[in-house]
Amino acid sequence: MVMPAKGSCRSVHASASLRPPCIVSGILGPMLELLIVAGSLGLIGLIGLVTVMVTPPMMVEYGLWTLAAGLVIGIPTGWWYHVVLYRTLAGRMPMPSQWWRKPVALHPLLTADEYPRIRRWFVAGALGFVLYVSGGLAAMAGLLVLRWYP
């Protein structure tokens, strides 16, 4: 087997119909899921530790500000991502019903020129999501420490 060139399988094989399966996809999938779970648990533990070290009311305030920033970033960029994806694909194919529920499944249908334009909004929306989830967790951790920590 020939190993893919530099970059991901997506960048090497831009056309969805011509793209062979990624050689490392059988290994990378479960490992990536394990990394996401371990990272999430580590983040929750770190937020709890920081909450005890920093005063809990300050942690609640920081968490709520982070949550608000995530919502301000994530909602408009996520909405615009869906608009740009729809405008890009609807011109050349009928969109599946309820396509907006799993828009990532439509990414292989994008051409190499369209993908970076869509990806920009996708990443910005994901950044907003990460911010408001971590802000919400931080605010909840602060409130829990205020309630039950001596």
C-alpha cells in the first residue's frame, strides 16, 4: 500500500468519488474517540481543581463570561456555516431532507476549492461550542463548590 502524502486523506484526495479509504482510519477512529473521552475527563477534573483554588464566586463569573462569549461566537458562525453550506451545495444537487441535522456528512461532496471556505465557518462554530460548554462546566463547578465545599 502507498502511504498518503503530507496532509490528511481529505487534502490528498479532494474528490469524494475518487478518494480511497484512509489507511489509518481503522486505527485513528477508536484512538481519537479515546483521546476525546480522556481529554474531556481531564478537562472536567482540571475545572474542578481550578474552582477550588480560585474563589468559587470568581469561577462562576468567569464561567458565565466564557459561556456568553461562546454563545456570541458560536451561534452566528454556526448559523452562517449552515447558510454557506446550503448555498454551495443546493446549486448543483437537491439537498436531503433534514440535511441540517448532520451537515458534516455533506462535507465529502464539497470540491477542493469549496472546502476551505466552508471549513472556516465550521471551525469558528466549533470554537464557540467549546467555549460555551467549558464556560457552562466552569460555572456549574463553581456553583457546586459554593454549595457543598466547606
